[in-house]
Amino acid sequence: MGRVQFADYAKVYVKGGHGGAGSVHFRREKYVPRGGPDGGDGGDGGDVILRGNEQLNTLLDLRYHKYVNAKDGQRGESSKRKGKDGADEIMEAPMGCVVYDANTKERLGEITEHEQEIVVAQGGKGGLGNWHFRSSTNQTPRHAQDGKEGEERAIEIELKLIADVGLVGFPNAGKSTLLSAISGAEPKIGSYPFTTLQPNLGVVTMPDYRTFVMADIPGIIEEAHDGRGLGIQFLRHIERNNVLLFMVSSQQDIEYEYQALLDELRAYRADLLDKPRILAITKMDLLEDYQLDEEKKVDLDIPTVEISAATNYHIDELKEIIWEQIQAVESSREDNESTG
């Protein structure tokens, strides 16, 4: 079996570095034979850090690194010199990652910006050297603190793809064919369900150098929100898309399938239906004169376009509709920011 080219989930065991022990040492010089304590503090252990990298779009590398340990701090030295801190261990991840504690399910953070950092395992503090423990009654303390253990945990990282528009449809609705036809992406295409087993991203270029990013999300099936089929592992990618392009084949009951898709999204997260929606009725080239039968026509309160990716039928019209919806979202966001 070939190496997987995309991963949207990784479980990693992380451990912060152990803090260095404090030093037990006394000042000894030529003319100071009985100097006081001068043992330095131990260095702090390094942290394990998750850092955003805008050049990445998969968790593949982290999937193959199951254990990540930061470096230990070094022991304190004489003359009150602190030991060297342990080096941090950096794990790079794409935008759109959410990280959880695997055992408690506590949400540790979310990567939304390039070079944003989340400490997922903190290093232990270095121990105090013996000079901290001198007193009027104990001029020669012969003990120092041990360093603290670094934090240790298993974390789960989930990637939710960020795209301008996400393709939503049941298997074999023509999503991969559309993405391939209007972008540079090369998803696997076949005439059977679940051809797409992983999300694909494509950049769509329009006239005047306008571009937007489209995500082909693996086909949903009814009751996917309960884990059937490919389950919610792909429904989460829809959360990050600004516009949802619903795709239903002209060969199916169009209104029934559209409503079934809405039901799945509503059951998973009802607020997904607040996103702008477009309906594309696909595979029109399979109909005589590209005409739907009267009983299949739908009258919805969203933009609807009949297309064929195979023959480029109404594809330019679809791209313009998508662009208009994306611009409306961005304009609304800017208005909210200016009034907020």
C-alpha cells in the first residue's frame, strides 16, 4: 500500500523536558578557603510547541512522529550559574488545526495564524541551587532541589480545511469532476461511491486574476453525523468553508437529496446552515437537450445552476455565482469588524 498523501488527524505523545537539578557547591578560592554556598539553579526543561505554518495543508508529518520529547534542562553550576535551559521541540501544523488533550478532551487551542504557537507540554522548572537555602543558622546548606518533571500527555490534532467554498454532496454527485475541471487539482475520479477518501483542495482562477480556493469534501451519506460511512471525520471540514456549494446529480431526486444533505449538516452542527448556499445540479449532459423533466425542477431560495463539468456547460456562470457569494461574505465580515 502506498504512503498516504493527506492526513487530517494525528495523535501524538508529547513530553516536556525535565528541569535540571540545582547544584550543591561552595565557593573555594585561594584566599577564601571556606566560602559560602554558591550552587546555581538548574535549567528549565524545554516545551513542546505546536506552531502554525501556512505552507502546510496536511498533518501527514505528525502522523509519522508518534513521540515528541523536548530537551531536559542542565544541572546548575558553581558561582551561582544557572544550568542551560532545555531546547524547545517545535511541531509544525497547518492553519485550521484544533488540538485536544486525548484523555480529558480538553481543548488546548486552535491554530489560525502563521507562526502562532500553542504550548502542548510544558517543561519542568529547574531546581534551586544550595545558595538559596543559606540562613543565619545554616551557613553551609548541603542540599538543593531536584528539577521538576516535564508535562506529559497524549494530544489529538484535528485539521479542518480552510477554503472559500466547500463542495457538499452524496457520493458520485460529481464533486471531484467539477474540482478537476475548474482548478489545477487532480483528485481521483470514478463512477462509484467513495472515490474520494480524503479532502482535496484546488485553486480556481477566473478572469482578471481573480482566484478562490475550493475544497472537495468526501461524499456524505445519510446518518453520517452518527458516524455512518466516512462519518463526521469529514463533516468537520465543512465548518471552515465560507460558502457551501451543494451538488446533486440530475439523475437523482433533486429536492429530496438536497433536503437530506441539509438534514445531515443540521444534525452535525445547525449553525452550518447559516453559511451562504448554492445548489449545482450536475451531469446535465446525460439529459436530452440538457433539459430537466418538469417533476425534477426545484424552486429554492438559493442560487441554483444546472451544470455539466464534462462539457463545461454553465461552468463560467457557476464560477461567477460562487465569486459573488464569497465577496458578500468578505464584505459582511469587514462591516462587522468595523462596527465591532
